[in-house]
Amino acid sequence: MFPPMANPNLEIKATEFERLVRDWILKQGGELTSLEVTHDAKVEAYDSTYQIDVLAKFQAFAGAEFTVLIECKKYRSAVERELVQVLHDKVRSVGAHKGMLFATSGFQSGAIKYATAHGIALVSIIDGAATYETRSAFPIAAKPPAWLNLPKYALWHVGENDAGNISMRSLGRTDTEINEMLGH
């Protein structure tokens, strides 16, 4: 059995993936004022115009404005350090406050180390059925029962802890409302 974070065959189209991320970001912004989340945004910078998969702008702390650049990567292999570096460069060039990279295939250790050092958030999206655990002698054959009503996708923050080990924290599962928006 391979870890669910390493499944490169997540059944989701690239645009559907980007919209899922947009909708998840919108859902997370409950307390923020002036939250604006745009899919497939063009952002002007001093050196170029950048295409950003998801752009989030909001106000917090009595009116301070924040900009978050979010890239979505649907790859067959783990995201490499260079892609995190490119996002970091875009964040600096645009003058954004944060960068986030969502991936369906996980991240190489060099990407995680670079992201941790430069404040880039990494998020893995996995098949929701992978959140089902069993003590079966044959775990590959064990399928979750239908009555569990598992979500289509689950999200995990990927980072590095103080000891230099890769750490993961659940960011939740996409709920029925988001799945319905996407037509699932």
C-alpha cells in the first residue's frame, strides 16, 4: 500500500481542482472582511504580468489589506523545489503577503524545506476515502462503507517541524456543500 499523499492519479480536472481550492479558501475566510477570491487572475508586477491560479485579497486587523497568491499543481510526481521557488519569486515581485501551493501529488523534501524557510504554505489534496482507516489484514481490499458518506477530497498542510522532520496537519475535508458546487 502506498501513502495517500503519493497518489498521482486523483480523479479531478485541473480547472476543477483550482475551483475547489478557490471555494475552500472562500469557506475559510469566515471572519475576514472584504474577502475577494478570484480564479485564474492576471496580476501586474513591476517586471511582468503573472497568471495566478487563485488570488485572495482580504482585510484584517482593522483594515490592513493582504494579498495571497495561490498556485494549484496537478502533477503525476511530487512537486519539486523549483516550483516553490517560482511561487516565492512571484510573491516578492507582486508584493503579496503570502504564497500557497496546493498539489495532488505531494512534495519533495527540498520543496518542503524551501517552503518552510520562506513562509510558503504547502497543501496536499487527497482522495477523501484515504481518510478511512481500518485494521484489515488486507488494507488495499478494504473499502469504506457507503454509510460513512466520506468527502470526495481531504486537505493536509505539509511542513517541516523544529526537528527537521516532515509534518502534516489536517485542514479538514471538503464538505457536501463544496462537492455540490462542483457537481459531485
